[in-house]
Amino acid sequence: MIITAFLIVLRVIEYAILARVIVSWLPIQRSNRIIMLLYQITEPILGPIRSMIERSSVGRTMLIDFSPIIAFLIISLVRNIVARIALGI
């Protein structure tokens, strides 16, 4: 039950990140309450990843924010590890 809840939280975070990516391409003001909530949910995940990318030698010259892609990869990895532990594989 706890594992299922954890996997659902990971899925919600993925959807929030996807929504944030889509919103970032639209001309929507950041002062909107829903957008602010979306940023509050996703920034604790994307912020550290973004700062790690920016500190790298390649990250300083990047024009595109790859932190959502890396976050998706990390979440997928965590989901697979938790599922394998739950199944006892």
C-alpha cells in the first residue's frame, strides 16, 4: 500500500513536470495561482538538477533547459527500483 502510494506520487510529479514544460511555452503569467502551485511542486525537483547542469562545463552554454528530461529519467529509475524491490526481484 505504501509502495503504491509512492508510485502514485511519482506519477503525479511526472504530470506536474510535463504541465510545467507545456506552460513554459505558453504566454501565461507566472502570477497565476495554478502556475504558482505548479512551480512550487516542481521546483524542488527541477532546481537542484538545473543547478547541477549549470555548474557543469557543458551546462553554461546550453540554451535549452534539460532538467525536466533528467528528472523524468531519475523518476523512471526510482520507479523501476521500487517496483523491483516490491516484487522481490
